[in-house]
Amino acid sequence: MEPQNLTSVSEFLLLGLSDDLELHPLLFGLFLTMYLVTVLGNLLIILAVSSDARLHSPMYIFLSNLSLADISFSTITVPKMLVNLQIHSKSITYAGCLTQVSLFSLFACLDSLLLAVMAYDRLVAICHPLHYPVIMNLHLCGLLVLVSFFISLLDSQLHYLMMSQLIFCADVKIPHFFCDPPQLLKLACSDTLTSNMLIYFISAIFGGVPLTGILYSYTRIISSILKVSSSGGKYKMFSTCGSHLLIVCLYYGTGLGVYLSSTVLSFSRKDVVASVMYTVVTPMLNPFIYSLRNRDIKNALWRIISRIS
């Protein structure tokens, strides 16, 4: 099979979740509903935080930025999948695929960094409560969000540069519902040893460092909670970070599971379904997890609803 340079490839084929055409209407309805719930739920979180002065604190500022990142994260992949399901097409243009790779890397990295920043915020709140207003001031919050964005932008550009240098064979079928960088590497005809090493090194740095920060923060948090004598005090301290810990487990648990299994075993449709968890389900669940367990968010949302009605 003759290799052809990536610049001459006009499109890729996304094999998606299922080849059964009878399932396409069901999948379309399911993912459209999930996407709309994701966008509406996260927009409500952003609106609640921005409209209520009582929520202009570090924790909620980071939460609103996480909600914005989650909307963007889902928007990169789900609308294209919905269009392909509706018109029974599997194609994505060369430019569209590289754009997906770049933006997916950007917002996946941004999610990881914001989760790490939120873990640090909880660490300071629980371990250094008296110094919390001084340490976590609004200037530092803004700086942390900006630094997270620019680091994520660097990550996305590195992914873009690596993918744009690949040489592909005529078979450009991607066994996924979006242009996943590891799957693109497997389709390349040229020697991808260097690219594979680079992509996993970049993933280890931009994904592993935030995870290490999260693990360190929660080690300190759990240590502080165990030192509290009363069970009521322990519950109150843990409840302040329970929602964040649940999101971290959902996001990293499914994401790491899919990527680690794909490096050892051949990628299968089960891995594609598992990818739905961190690309679609987790962004959809974020608003529910944070709002259902947070009285301030619930009160702010009720005030918004009462104004509208």
C-alpha cells in the first residue's frame, strides 16, 4: 500500500460507536440529549457564579472555568458525531481532524490543570483555613486560570505539530468517534517510535503532573481530616471536597483506563464506549454533582429561576 503524505489526505473516516444503521437514531437521540444537558447544566453553573456576588470566591471561580472547559470539551467531539449519525456519514476532513486533535488536547489538559488547581484550593482551605483569604486571593486565582490556559495551549500546539508531520497510508479509518491522537499514530505508515515516545512523554507531563498534584493535595487533606477528633468535624471537612474528588475519579479513572489499555491491547469498541465516559458523561455530570451537594450553588440557581419565572 503506497503511503501518501498527510497534506494529500482529504479526509479520514470515523468508525464511531456502531456500524448498525438501525441504532443510529437511538444513538443520535441519546447523545443529543446528553450534549444539551451538558451545555445547559454548565451554563447554569457559569450564570449562577457570575450573577451572585456571594459566589465570587476562589472555589466557585475555578468551578465556573471548569464548566466552560467542559462545554468546550464536549463541543469538540459530540456535534460532529451527531452530524455523522444524522447523515449516515463517517467522514471528517483533514483540517477538521487536526482541529479536533488540537482542541481536544487543549481542553483535556485544561480540565486536568483546573482539577489540580481546585485540589490545591481545597488543600489551603482545609489545612490552612486562617490563611486561606490571604493565600487564595483573586489575583492568584486569575493567574492560576491564565497559566493553566497557556500551558494547555502549549500542549495542544505540540500535539498539532506532531500529528501534522505524520505520513499515512491510503487506509485512514479511525476506530473512534473523534480524531484520537493515539489512534492516528497507529494509522501512520512512517516510523512512529519517536512520535509515540513524544506523545506519551507529553501526556505524562501535562496529565501526570496535575494528577500528582491532586494526589499530593488529597494526601495532605486526608491527613488533616484524620487529625480531627469529632466525627461531625470530619464530615464537614470532607464534604467540602467530596464533589471534586468524585469528578477526579470519574475523569482520571476512565481516561487513564482507556489510554493504558490501548497501549497494551488492541483498541476495541469497548474502549470507544469507555471513552464516552470522560468525553461526554463526566462533563454532563459535573453540574449535577456540584449543585446537588452544594447549598450555595442550589440557592443561586433557585434565585435565577425565580427571577425568570
